[in-house]
Amino acid sequence: MKKIKNLKWAILGTVTTMGLVFACNDDFLNIKPTASLAQAQLSSKKGIEGALIAVYAQLNGRANRMASPTNWVWGSIRGGDANKGTDPGDFSDINPIQRFEYLTTQGVISDAWGGIYEGVARANSVLNLLKTAQADVTDADKKRISAEARFLRGHYYFELNKLFKNAPYVDETLDYGSGIEKVKNDQDLWPKIEADLKYAYDNLPETQTSVGRANKWAAASLLAKAYMFQKKFNDAKALFDLIIANGQTTNGKKYALNAKYADIFRADNDNNAESVFAIQAAANTGSVNNANPEFDLNWPYNTGPNGPGNCCGFFQPSFELGNSFRTDAKGLPLLDGSYNSAGNEVKTDMGILSKDPFTPDAGNLDPRIDHSIGRRGIPYLDWIDHPGADWIRNQPNGGPYSNKKYAYYRTDIGKNQDNSSWTPGYTAINFTIIRFADVLLMAAEAEVEVGSLEKARQYVNMIRSRAANPAGFVTKNGAPAAKYVIATYDTPWTSQAQARTAVRFERKLELSGEGYRFFDLVRWGVDVQEVNAYLTYESKKLPNTLGGSVYQAKHALLPIPQGQMDLLNQSEKILTQNPGY
């Protein structure tokens, strides 16, 4: 099928960075391996390419869903895009996360740490294999493979930096017995991340024969994002200028926005011109390990044959997010925050049974609301009109909305969706880690910070113009399904503060539910104010779920997993816990 050529989601026998080391004299524990791979096999071109594919394979976290860059828990739930949803007792380890009551012993936190470090270990393994590469590995191969491995390692450390910040830096020069267990978590990771991404940018080709691989412009985009996180706005702007002018996908398409917003999230449109870098997925290959497992819990609940997934009702968009799509008479967002006021809240069916009458909101809305949120009375893709409470497992716990992005269509059944496992919710929909809209909005941010307000407005209007395309509206009986009123910013912004507010809010609307929001709030330095404002509002709607929740500055970082602290601090202090834990 499409995607990475000859993709094999097999896990090679790589050294896992955070594994346990112990010794024992009991002979019965010493079991000879039934088979092994010789070094010559591993260091051949086929062996090294296989090891590299294993690095890509780890992108979605494999068994550790919390290590995936979808960040639906770490970025979207913590950022106020969504509530955990479903029932309080289902996957209850997420409950303390959304309430900002993190525990150092939580499994989800340990899963994130271990799953991402597995990616680091696999990247390091590739770089080590290149040192003893066989004669069939050419210099050109070494250059490309090392650049791909370092791009991926840069990605994994970027994720660790966002989540934990104070994480040990381990590269290919360290292994068990050579100091890996003595590496402290007191180094600044940004210079290491930059070095990997710069190397990738300088050495990766613009196009590749396998569409799922990273290319030069994916590396440039992730490097520019690293600059944005460090507030290196001039460096970021210079790179964004090059990306916007010259960037192209690995399969040779010049970067551009899709004409229709919904097409970003369709399997039939994977690897499109807006896809800068994505986790590849394929359905019906004989194993759901090749499919997209990211959202197998996040489908509407109890849909039966009338909707996708049928389980389990997680990741319900928040009331606050729904309100954010309210527009004024001109079609512009309510940047003063009044969208949460009683007169502007989006009408919902909270507390109303599906058998009872309900009329959806009749006010002005940004059309992206109905590509992002499943709400009663509005068509849910090509299935049926969302019936409301019948598709919600527990309204008092999660609210009235269902997730909609990255859901599969009825017409995808058996083609872009896999029925061979416990859920039909495994799909061929790529998850896009970086898309061109994200690049444009980061570029707009950089322009604001260096004082180019007009260029920033141009980029934001590109995003809004796409959203305003009537051909992309959700329709019902041949007409728009709601009162969609959206416009571009046609009046120049008069201050940096005004421009900054508009750009930041556009990111909230355009990228909702895609794992960005919390990390944006943290890097902007407004997380304490914004998250607590969200909790104050949302807890009134869901008092049993969020009542009494308070966000503190320490919650910007997760705690170092207690298991790692105990493992490495037995004889001397190696790891230092993050502040406040």
C-alpha cells in the first residue's frame, strides 16, 4: 500500500534506554536465546534500513499511547480543548491529569516517558549501526539515514522537553556499562535538539521515494518550531520565509493549504500538500499494528451501525472550545473573551434526552466548529445527524459533544478502516504531526514579534479564507448545516498586542483538538491565567469532573516518574525531580 515503502512495524532488538539492569546467580534464570541476529545482518543496508523503520514505527508510542505526538491528553485536554469524557471510572488514570493533580507514580506519565525514550533508543541504535556499516551501504545512504535518524531523535527529545524539560540526554555514544546509568537530567535539551534538526535540514533530500520519510523541509519546520519555543523569533522568521517560499512534501508537492478544511483529516487525502510530516497508517494489511491506533477510544459512544467506532466516548470537546467558534456580525471571533458570556454561549443539548426535541444553535458560527466538534442536530460526517445524548456515555462527566477530527467516514468502511480487532476504530488516516497551517500560524507569530504586522495578517487571512470556502461547509439538505459567518481581517492591526491576540486565537480555532493548545499556552507564558479561566468556566458545567481544580505554574511540567527516580537514585542522586513534586 501507500506510505513508507516496505513498512514493517516490527520492533528490533534495540537497547531500550530506560530498561532495568540486574544481576543474579541463579542458573535457572540464564536461558540461552533460541535465535539471534548477527552484527553483519544488522549492519547491512537491509538491516540498517529495518532499524530505521523501527524508529519511525515508534512515533505513535506503540503500546504506550501516552507517548504519541497526538498529545490528546497532554496538549488538548490540559489545554482546555477537551475533557477526558466517557465515564469517570474508565481509564481513571487520566482523571488527575485533567484536574491538575498529577502523581509521580501515575502510569500514564511513566508510559509517556518510557515510550518516547524507546524512540530515542531506536534512533541511537541506527546511528551506532552506521559506524560498522557493510560495504553495500554507500556514503549517500549513510548521509540520508543518519539525517533521518537525527531528525527523529530531535523529534523525540522535543516531545520530552515539552512534557518534562529536565530529562537525561542520551546519545549514541552511551550504553550500559559506558555511563548511560549515570546521566543526570540537568542539561538544557534545546541545543541538542537544534543540533539534530540542523543536521537533518542540511543533509536530508527534498524528496524521497518513500512518502512517509522525513525530508529537508520537515526538518526545517520542526527546527523553526524549536526556535519559536525558545523565543528566537528572528531565526524562526528567516526559516519560515524559506519554508513558505520553497517547501515541499516528501512526494514533491509544494506546501499549500487544502481547499477544504475537512480534507485534512481524511484517509483518501493522506500525504497531501498540507502534510509536512505525518505518522503513516494503513488498514486491512493483516495486522492492525499498521493502522492508526491513536483514537481507538475517542469515538462517539454506542453508535451501533449509525456511526464510527462504537466506543468509548473519550476526548469530548469542551463547552469552552465550542463557544470559541462564536463569531460577530462581521464574521470575526470574539477576541475579548465574551464568547463565554450567557448571550454568546453555543446552545447545547446538555441534560436533554435524544428522544426529546432540540433545535441547534442559530447564531453566527465559524464553520470549523462542525469539522471539529460533533454536536446534536448536525451531520456527523456522512453518517447521520449527531443524535446527542444517545452517543454520549455520561453527559455530566464529559459534556454533550463528541470528537470529530480524524474520524472515519461511512464510505471508509472496509477500505480505510480495519475490522480485524476488538474495535472497528483502527483506520488508515495518517496523523499529521506538522501541517502547513501550523507553519503559517507560527510564521504569523514570528512576524508579530519582529514587528511585521501586515505579513502576519496576510498569513492569518490565508487560514481564514480556506475556512470560509463555502464548498467546505458542512451541509444538511443541500444548505449549510448552521449559520456559518466567517470573514478575514480586512482592517490592519494597529498594535502588536492586537495582532498577537488575533494570531494566538486563530491557532486555537484552526488547530483545536490536535494536541497543540497546552504547549502554546506554556510557551506564551499565559498558562496559569488561561488554564484557570478555563477551569473556572468549565467546572460550572461539569462540577463533578472539574470542581475544585486549580492550575499552578508547576503543572507546566510533568513530574519525573517515581520509578525512574527510584531506579537511578539508589546509590547516588542521578535524577532531580521537577520543581513542586
